[in-house]
Amino acid sequence: MTSLFDLAKFKDKAKLKDRYAKQLQRLQSDDIQTDCIETAVNGAVKNLTTAKTSALVIYGEPQSGKTEMMICLTAKLLDQGHKIIVHLLNDSVDLLSQNLRRFKASGLAPAPRTSTELLQTADDQMPQELIVFCKKNGRDLEKLIDRIKGLGKAVVIDDEADYATPNTKINQGAKTPINDLVGKLIGEDGFYIGVTATPARLDLNNTFQNDTEKWVNFPPHAKYTGQDIFFPLDKKVSYRLTYLQQGGNPQEARDALVRFLVTVAYLNEVVNEREKNYTMLVHTSGKKLDHEADRVTIEEAVHALTESDSQEFATLAARVYATSQKLYPAADPDVLTGYVVTSASRASLVVLNSERDRKAAGDNATEPSSPFTIIIGGNIVSRGVTFPNLLSMFFTRNVQHKLQQDTYIQRARMFGARGAYLEHFELTIPTQLYADWHRCFVFHRLALATIKDQLGSPVWIGDSRVAVASDPSIDKATVALDKGEMSFGIFNYMPDLDEIVLSNQTSAATLDELRKKIGNDALPGFLIDYIRAVMAGGGGTLAVHTASSIATYGDSANQATISRDKGFMGKSQLEPKKFPTAVHHIKVFYNSEGKAKLFYKYKGSLQFIQNLGATLTT
């Protein structure tokens, strides 16, 4: 029996809905954890409606799955009635292609378009809802702003938001072109959501007046391997960490390549049920000429393994054999060496920089296309780009001055879901560079711990080797440098805290007891671990001081938030006669309402930086 055509039914179906639920279902069916995504999406949607400004930040660990989170966030915003969602990406065709592919593969409707595609769409063909991807360059942004003018307010989701978007002319009373154009894209009634692993620059720059109290944390999924794995406080790593002696010369690069080839051979011959493709990332410079030199070194070595009659083949094959015996003594070196020499001709080399062949831009340059995929690059591989099955990272990026914390945190491309082969992963790096990189992450984690109390701006940490952010992007009108101390969550003051303190004022065990009493939000376990690790390495001694009231500070202190622009811990509070050698100082301050905060001060080269907002401008 033929049913009658029901136009109303199909009109209703054409009104897309429940897209967020469908995206969660898609991920769950692929056995992908979604509770962390739901936490970030729900937090962002809630804070977007209650924030004092139209701008907020979602922060999460590098390579922790932010793209899937942004797909779900886009679906949720569309379900809630937002019609125009603009995704901003770094000025890289490869990065844009990678993200666009993942959005399209998700089945999200409407299908996302690039800004170039949108420009080719006739006015009468413009969709009712729009997802558009645009690179952060002046020409693309100007054209996009002109094209969507009059279509309604937009939600701008800025991936790697701390890169290019902040205003580095903030102290000159002017705006950088990208910052100005993104501001125009948001308009007077639009919304801005910055997504990044390194939010310090957005905070210290006051980018679009984002409110740190409305920041949203995107927690990592259970399979994530990040700073705790690759930069543990005790530096006892569970992967293969190889220190370079000569700073990454051609011989060291060839040795790292051989170890990668052998490791792939072992995984595919001994561990995996079927052959898998893996990637080695060679990240040695931001200069394009150096990329070419790196390519030649690697290419010559790989080619030699295909020329069985050459002397170089004999030399390299012998090195592969010896390396097989060293890395995997229980395996048959004949089998591993045989795999390497028979598979060498399938090796794939990709130079990933701004001059990569545009004709190849449509392919997936970062997806390993052979068992031996070697990717060489500089700045473009430092941010946003994901490397599936990354097995080896040869990292000798030179640092002429200070490490800029946000830049180097983003360069940790080895982060991600590496657990399945973590013990076989290799990071090859100069000793000093690893030490500096390790310190970057320790400082970063301590700073993120100060965000959780949501009662004040986070405190960012730097030192003589590590800079928090580029100096021109720090808003000198609102940011206090060298405050010298940091605090954590507010708790209910208890007079018997001093009994714990006086039991032993120089032992980290006293901090453990304090933490049991006042909780982890008030005294993060990571701070105790950090102090303990630094002290074990000869980094000074500890002084735990008895508590003090802030009533005597009067109007110079904010009694409610227990904060003070100049800080609380001056010379008298540090008790130099009692603790002459102390470097790490811990002290509780409390107000007349019975609320308290614990403060940490490091008496050394650490620099504490905090955005105090309007308090510095009044």
C-alpha cells in the first residue's frame, strides 16, 4: 500500500537536532571515552551564558583529544540554536586539512566548509547553518568577515588560541592585524572560545578580556600519556630516553633512525598481529634549509639500505643487526634485520613546512603511509598537528635564549595515546634541553593548580631559563611580575594547624600532614612532590611557618579572597634568623571570617607572574 506524501514530516526531519548526542554515541561506539569531553562541553556552554565577557578559554593537555571535543562542542552549540560556528586554525594547509577531514568523518551536519569554499557559494545558496574553517592569516580573515557580514552573530572557536591571536602591541595602545581581525569577526554580539594547552599568554595578554574565573578544564582521557609519563618529577621514565652528546649531528641522526627501524621491525615481527605503520618525527630547526639537510641525511641512509651491493649497505646493515641485539636481545637479530632491509624501499619521507608541495596538501601528510614514515619539520609540526603512531622523536631544536614555556609545551608532540607501545617509544634529545623542557612542565603544572580555586587569577612561573610568555604580549597595565608567591584554594581555618607545623618545621612530611587536614585543593600534592624532588637534588631547604591573621593588613589586602597585590610573605614572615638556609617557604594566612589560604614562596630565581586585572589600573 502506497502511503501519502507528508511534507510536514520531512520538514521536521530537515531541522537537524540531537547532533551532540549522536556525536557522543559515535565516540562511545568506537570505545572512546566521552566523560572528559562532556565535562568540557557542558562547562563551556554554561560559562558562555554567565561570563561577564563574550570570551572564555578551554584548556587541556597537548594532544589530549581536543579536536573530538571541538566536534562535540560544535554539535552542542548548533543544537542550542547558534547558526554560525567559525573554527580558526594556524596558518597551515596541512593542519586545516587534518582538522577538516576529522570533522567531515564525524558525520556532523551541516558539513564544514573552508573559507575558500564559502567565497564560491552564491548568496542564494548560503545554508541556514554554517560551520566554516579559516586559517589565521589576514587575507583569509578579511574575506571571511566580508562574506558572513549580516548573517548573524558567530561563535568563534579558536584552536591553538594563544598563537597569533593575542595582541602583541597591547602596551603600545595598538592592535596586531590578526588580533584586530578576529575581534571584528566576533563583533559586538558574537562569542569567542579559545582552545589551547597553554593558556598563560591569553591570560597575561587579556585577549578579548577573557575571564579566568570562567575558564573550562578539558581533562585528559584514561589512555592519555602526557607530562606525568614523559616528564615525571623523579625523571624515572618508562620509555626510551636517549641523550645526545654532540647536539644532534648527522651520525647521531643516523643512529636514531637505525633504532627506529629496528623498533618497528620488532613491533611488526614480534608484537603486532598484523603490520602497522609508524612515524619518526625529526624536529631539529625552524629553518627550511635545515629541513633539507635533515632530509638528505635520512634519505641517504634509507637509500643505502636498498643498495645491497654498496659498502654503505654493509655498514648500515651491520649497525641494524648490532642495534637489534642491543635493544631486543631475546629476539632473533636475523629476523629484525631482514625485516628492515626488505621494507626499506617502502620508507616514506615527508618534509612538513610552509613550502610543502601544495598539490600534495590534500593528502594526509601526518598519517604514516608506510612502516617507516619519517616526517621532518619545524614550526608547523610544533603546534596542533597530530601524529598517529608516533614511535620516535629526534628533537634537537636549538634554544638561543630562554625557552618560551608555551612554545615548548606545544612541541611535546610525543604526548597522546602512546600506551600501547610506550616502552618502545624513543625520545632522542640533548641533556640540557630535556632538563629545561622538564622544568617547563613542572612550572606549567604548578600554575594550572592555582586555577582550580576559581577565586583569583592563576600564578604563572618562570626562571632564568624559562620564560612564561613573550614579553610584548604581557599587558603591563594589569600584570604584576615578581610577586614572589603563589596560593591555592580557600579552606576553613583550624587553630590546631600550628600543632602540625610545630611538630617539624623543616620536613616535607609536615606538608603531607597539612594536606591531609586541609585537602588537596588547598595544598596540591604536586607542590609537595615538587618541593621534595627539588630538595633531594640539592635545591635548598624547607621552612613551614605558623599561621598568621591578615586583619592587620587592613585595606591593603582583599580580606574576602585573602589576596594582596604585593603579597603577604615579606622578610619578617620568612623568619630568616630561625630558617637562615630556607629556600622553600610555606605559610597559612587567615581572615576574620575563619577562611584561610596556604601560600608558597620560593626564595630564589623563580619569577611569579599574575594578572591582577582592574586592581592595577585603579
